[in-house]
Amino acid sequence: MMLVFFLGMGGSAMLTALAETPLQIGIGFS
């Protein structure tokens, strides 16, 4: 139940972080 709550509340934030991290790494190396 706690996992479902976590995914519901932080799902979008987690997806945003996962989407931004490769971009930040790419910018850092470039």
C-alpha cells in the first residue's frame, strides 16, 4: 500500500528526474 502511495505521489517527479539526468550528464560531458 505504501508503495502505491509513493508511486502515486512521486511518480511524475521520479519520471522527470530520470528524464533530466541523462540530459544533465550529456551537458556536463559536452
